[in-house]
Amino acid sequence: MTRPRLSARAAEVLRLIMDQRIPVFLTVHANGRRRYGCWEAGGRHAALPTDECEALLVAGRIVLGDPLVDRAKTTYRVRAAARGTTRAGRSALTA
């Protein structure tokens, strides 16, 4: 089974996530708001498009690492899924 083609925007997000030099994180706030972001050169934080990241997660193209939980939010490291993976290791609904 082949994976559906990615939009140009989703492909750029996936390329960024696959670059192991750039840490990408998902932050789930206590109110349920989900935000994806990364740290750029120079220590600047950059937001990533949530809709594209969520689509990549549901499609099994990215996976979430172990949660780091505090009172206000839960943070996950985001990584590209291994080739041949068809489903995400963690459900998008439990994140």
C-alpha cells in the first residue's frame, strides 16, 4: 500500500522534522490546545502549522516520544516515523 502524496507544505514540515539537528516538539496545554514548534539556529522558537503536523501524525508519518508532564502542559518530542510504518506509535487522541 502506498502512502498518499503530501502537499508542498506538509512535505516541508516533514523535511524539517526529519532533520535530526532541529528538535521538534508538540506541546499540549491544559486547555487542550496543541502547538508544534522547533528551535531554529540562534535559539529562536518557530511555530509549525498545527493542521499539517496533525495530518502527518494521523497518517503515521510522525510519532511522538515519551511525555514530559507538568501542571500546565505536556510536551512530546516529535520524530519522523520509521519507513514502512503505517500507523503512529501513539494515538493522536491520547496526546
